[in-house]
Amino acid sequence: MESFRYFLPAMDLIFGRGNLECVRSEVKKIGKKALLVTGKKSMEKLGFLKKSIDSLEKEGLDVVHYGEVEPNPTVDIVNKGAEKAIDSCCDIIVGLGGGSAIDTAKNIAVVAGHYEGERRSIWEFAGVHDKPRQITLKTLPVVAITSTSGTGSHVSRFAVVTNEETREKIGIMSPFICPKLSIVDIDILSCMPSSLTSKTGFDALTHLMECFVSKRGNPITDLYCLKAMELIFDYLPRAYNDGGDVEAREAMALADIFAGWALVTSRPVLPHALSHPVSAFYPEIDHGVALAALTPEIMRFNIERGNEQTISKYCQIAKVGEEKIDSCKREEAFKSVKVVQKLLEKIELDLTLKDLSVEENSFEGMVESAFATMKGPIEANPIPVTREDILDLYSRSM
Ligand code: NDP
Ligand code: MN
């Protein structure tokens, strides 16, 4: 066995139905004044924003609401939130929502925590520079209350942000942005409409499949991946067809956590490397949708060129998806693409980049963006790739 290193996130995780209430007693152990970060609509409309504020205030906490987060949050959204946290002297950042709200909360915690009289931008902390500003223990504590099951952001040390000017979408990584407390309330997750369930659920599946075949995987992440892929193949179509199916929601929430914990050590590979530029160039294309359009062709590519170990991994994915595998050969490994396509059909996400109105004239720019911002996932791919390969994969996904 190859030697490996596993990062175990230190956090308090509360999982179950109706436990948004726990926020009140738990958060006051961590801070006194909270910046509550949400998207623009859903949490307010569904009543969870008011519930959170009431709970926190009942315990004597001061709450400042920042509800400006949009999907694929930008540097500007993070910096404005950080300004609010600094001006209001918040000492804890609570993210309530999907990956966008939670990532923004984490990034705000970085900027506000490192404030020393001079305003900084989250982009200064991004790994795209030769010498990014260090993220340290000064980062404010983060509490995450997830409203989607897909990004694993509520249990991970990553936070994604998009730079609109440079059209780059990157993941900030630090153990200090891991939420101290993470609340998974199935009642909030049950409110997801079916289209959100499919997009986010497929995102979680790609985290698992990618971490499983990744060069950076290890026996611990493999365990999480195998169990959670099985949960998703079984339960995502159920959650998609009936949002109120509590068992399916619980299974998806669990799979999302396992995926997050696989991601903390292993690395995603090409589908994430190629999907970030798609959302950076076309912000209206959601992360999970971009992944759905790219994943099947990338799987084929990896299987076409894969060595024995990679082929074996794809055969195991096929088996988890309930394809019968006689002996693990390259031909059999292609069955993994079949199970993924079947799943995509069931959740109505079987689409191409063309369906999403991606234009061929953006391919060159997207390839550059992938190499500039997604070097880690590109290098973690089990098959080495060139610029031409990536260009070809974008074309094949049309
Ligand atoms: P978002 O947080 O972007 O939310 C998508 C939409 O769904 C929003 O319009 C939001 O509304 C709405 N919504 C969220 N929860 C509910 C709910 N329970 N009921 C009804 N509507 C709801 O979705 P994701 O969770 O998929 O996050 C995607 C982001 O996370 C991307 O930026 C992606 O790059 C990033 N990401 C981060 C990772 C990480 O490790 N940190 C890993 C993978 C992806 P509103 O805006 O009004 O709240
Ligand atoms: Mn993802």
C-alpha cells in the first residue's frame, strides 16, 4: 500500500430532523455577535431565516443578516459581506443555505478575521498567486447549516469563489475554514425542489467518483466513496421523485457528508477541473449541471487510457451502480458510464454542453482557465492530460 496522509476535520456535526433549534444553544458557546449569511430568497421564503434569527436572539446573541449571496458567489459578494462583518464587529460567521452561502460564510470569515485596519480582498488569499496571503488561526469561527446535499461544504476545508474580472473560479483551502459546528436538518433539505435535488445530488456523486479514481485517494477515502456512491445510486432518484421521502433525504445528506470527507484528503479530477471554467464563463450554468454535461465523456476518456488500477476503479463504480461485471476488463469498465447515464436520465439531467448554449468559441479560454485555476484536479486525474485533450473533451461533450 502506498503511504498516505488523511486530514480529519475537527467539528461538531449535528444530524437529524428539526435540529435547526440546536443553533441557539451551540452558537453561543462559540461567539457573541453573528453575521448570518444567506442567499437572497429561499431561506427567507421558507421561514428558516426567521427561525434562525429568533433562535439566536433568544439566547442573547446579536445577529446581523447578510442576504446577498448569489449562486456561484463572486469576490465582490464575499468582500461586501466581510465589510459588514468588520463594521458590525461580528465574532462568528453563520452560513445558512447551499454551498454558495456556506462558501461565502467561510470566505468572509477569512477576510474579516485577518482584518488589521486595512481592507483586503478574498482574492489575495487565493492560491492563484505565487505568494497568496496566508490563512491562519485568525479566521473567524464558522457555523454551517446546509440546505442542499451536494457540495459537502458544511464539512470540508474548501470554499469556492468566482472572480468575474478574470473569469476564474477557484477553491480556497484551509483547515481554518472548516466549520466548527455543522447542522444538517433534514426538514430544510426536504424543501429542495426536484431540479435542485438532481443538480446537487449529482455534484455529490461526482465528488465521490472523482475522489475514488483520483491519484490522491487512499483507503479511507475509498471507504467513504464506495458507501456513499451506493447511497446515491439508490436514493437520488427517490429524493428527486418525492422531495418528502425522508429516508431518501437522509441517505443523500449522509452521502454528501461522506463526499465532503473524501474531498478533504483526496482531490476531485477532470470533471471538476473542466466544469469550473464552464460556470466561470457562463455564470448562469449551475455547477451540478455543468458536471452532468461533462462527466460521461471524461469517464470514457479515462477508461480508454486507464491502467489496470484505474480500470478496476471504474469497474467498481459500475458494480455499485448495479451493473454485472464478469471480469474487470476495459470493456466492462465502460459499464460505469452506462450506470451514470442511466442515473442522469432518471433525474432528467442528461444534457450536453450544446443544450446549455455553451459556444465553441469559448473553449480556448476555458482551457486556459482550467490550467490557471484547476491545476490540482488536473494533476490528480489518473490519466495525464494536455491542453489538446481538454479541448477535445469540451468538443466531445457538445
Ligand atoms: P446554491 O447554494 O448555489 O443554491 C442554489 C439555489 O438553490 C439558490 O438559488 C438557492 O436559493 C436555492 N436553495 C438552496 N437551498 C434550498 C432549499 N432547501 N430549498 C429551496 N431552494 C434552495 O447550491 P449548491 O449547494 O449546489 O452550491 C453550489 C456552489 O457551491 C457553487 O458555487 C459550487 O462551485 C460550490 N461548491 C463548493 C464546494 C466546496 O467544497 N466548498 C464543492 C462543490 C461545489 P437562494 O439563493 O435564494 O438561497
Ligand atoms: Mn462539486
